[in-house]
Amino acid sequence: MTVEQPSIEQRGEEILNVFSAAFSDLLAADPTAFQVKFRKMAASTFAFYRGSACLFYHDLQQEQHGGPYLNDQTSRIWIHGDLHAENFGTYMNSQGRLIFNVNDFDEAYVGPFTWDLKRFAASVALIGYAKALSDKQIAKLVQTYAAAYRERIHTLAISNNHNEVPRFTLDTAKGPLLEALHSARAQNRIGLLDSMTEIHDFERRFTLGGGAIELDSDTREKVAAAFHRYLETLPKSNKGRSDNAYRIKDVVGRRGVGIGSAGLPSYNILLEGNSEALENDVVIYMKQSQAAAVSRHVTNSAASNYFHHEGHRTVISQRALQAYADPWLGWTEIDGAGQLVAEVSPYAVDLDWSDINDLEEMAMVVADLGRATAMMHGAGDDDSSHWELVPFSPEKAIHAAIATDEDRFADLLVGFAHEYSAQARRDHHIFVDLFRNGCIPGLSADVDSD
């Protein structure tokens, strides 16, 4: 990133143009949701970074054509697309084991593996800056991440069986990762259900308010019809469930979902589950998916032609990147718009950086996240049922590419982390001034004046 810095006015115009291309349709449909999204993004540089993946990839494309370690194979592997330090946490896999791994695959696509690493490295620099770490300390954290990623990619490349490479479980994790797994294990389905539902006449129903919205009958019928189409997309391992497990008890709309989902229609569906006992009810969510930010900046006709819609793209990508994914994970459509469907799990606990302040502990965590990143990249290989998009072993391709200039690998990420985190801090200030002064088209000052 050795280009001359644009003026504040020029950069502001650039940010507005990128946001318009990414968000204009959704913003026009639900300006109130974007008022909330942008308020959250204004709160901190890291929140701004999380909500502006579209700007990140715009900048990356502007300043990088090809680049070190990228070739025909390493430029088209399954990538997460929004790999920052807070997109990690726990989940219960299809085998009933608690796993700590990458989460939130809304931006996943096929693209350059270094884009994931750069996005993560810059996020570490932003966290480090917020915790008043020196540039040298931040550099050491990024170097630690790069070394751990390199080591695990090497292990996967020479391994004949990925299942022999340990994942982060209750038996293998340590420090904050183990704490997150312990927290997840302490959760239970009753606690989740009690927070979202209540029992009337011996049957469970969603509690309205707090983000749950009552739907009109036409919308409920659309969601129910989409749900029944979704059932055809579930893995074969789910076919053993009785039909009664998929009985719909209730449906509500959702609002107030994450920063990246502003303006996207979303629903919660309450199901009977594996038995008629009320504690075994299951909540799944259905959310409209949008185009991955990465997809606007890579040329891959095989990928663009492969996916039926964005819901299909999100699910297929998650299944490729996450071994033994959520057994409720599937896709459907409503009015031609692709939908992601998955369980609202009581066992999902995000990694919390607020209490990770000791430098040695931070280094331990970023090393483990480097290994988790490598495991994710290695999962999307030629053993996948969707091998035609990535018809080679990504861990072998990445290993070979890094080996061409191993000494510079960490330096590449360190340099990018420092430079882009500084850019993100500047951009955040520009964005806040644009937003508070009513300069974002479609968000006038009177949007939230009621």
C-alpha cells in the first residue's frame, strides 16, 4: 500500500461510492435498519471495520493485481471472506461435539487465500491499537499468527488424513478458547427456549417484542412454504428424523440482527424437534443472503455460474470450510431471493477479546486462530462434494506457494496490518463525519426523529 493518500474529501467520496454500490438497494428498502447499522459502525474503528468488508476488498483490488503467493490455484480456494479476530467461536457439530472454530460464513466465496490472512492481520492490529499495544508488539502478534498458520498448513499438506490433525475441542483447547468451550457446554436448550418463547395452553410459542415481530398470514405462508423447500437441501444424515421433528409450531420476523445483516429480511421458526417434550423444541432462522463482498472483486465464472443464489452460495461455502457443519444448515428461496437456514444454537459462544489483555495470552490466542484458519482453508479441498470449484488440495497449493519465499511471508502480513489498520482508523473518522452531518444518501437527519 505505497500509494499517495487521497484527501479527506476524495476518500469520503470513495467511501460513499463503495457503500452505495454495496448497500443502496437494502438501504432504500429499510433505512431505519441502516441507521442502526451505521450507529454501531460509528461506535469504534473495529465496528466500522467489521461492517465495511465491501470497502476492504475495494481497496485490496485497487492496490493488488495478483501478488506474492498467488497463482492459478491459490487465487481460487474457498475463503471465509470476512476473517477478523471476532469471527471465531463455538458450535455443536453434526457428531455432537463442541468445536471452537471460525464462524459467520455470510461472506464466504472462492478467492485468494491471502485475502483472508490480510483481513485477519489488520483486525489484530486494530485490536492491538485499541489496547494501546506498540507497533512492535502488534507486529509480534501478526508474526505469531503467520507462523502458526504456516506450521499448520505444512502439517495438513504432508498429512494423509486431516482427521488426525487435532481440532480445538474440550480435550485440546486451552486458555480463552477452552473458556469459550466451557461456557458453551454450560448452556442448554431450555435456557435458549425460555429466552425466546413462552408456553400457552401446553404449547410453546415465540414471545413477541425484543426483536421478534408478528407476521401477517400471507408472510407466514410464504415462510412455511420456503421451509418445506429447505427440507430438500438438508444432508442425507438428517433423513432419519421423523416428519414430526419438522412440524412448525410458530413463526416470527426478526429485527436487530448483526451489523452485516442490516435490511435483510429474517425469520425465526419454532419446530417440534426430536420428541414432543417441550424442552426438545428447536429454533431455526431463515435469513435472506446478499452477495459476498469478495465476489465483486474476483473473476471466477465457474463460481458465479455454480451457485443457484446467495443462500445456496453461503451454505455450500460453509459446508466446504467447516468440517461436520450444523446438521440444520440448508437453503431455500422466498420471492426469488436466496435464504440461509440454520439452527439458533444454544451452544454458540463467540470469542470475547475484552478480557484478553495479557500480551502472552494474546499471542497464544492468535497462534490458535492461525491454526484454525489453516484448518478452515484445508477443509475446502478435493474431498469435498463440490470439488469442481476447487479440484485440488488447497493446503498443498498454499504450502508450495509459501515455500517459494517463506522468509517474506510474515513480513507481508505485518506490513499490511500496520498500513491498513491506519487506513481504517482514518476511514472511521471520515465515515463518522459523513454520517453525523447527513451526507449519506438515503439517510436524512429525520429518519430517526419520530
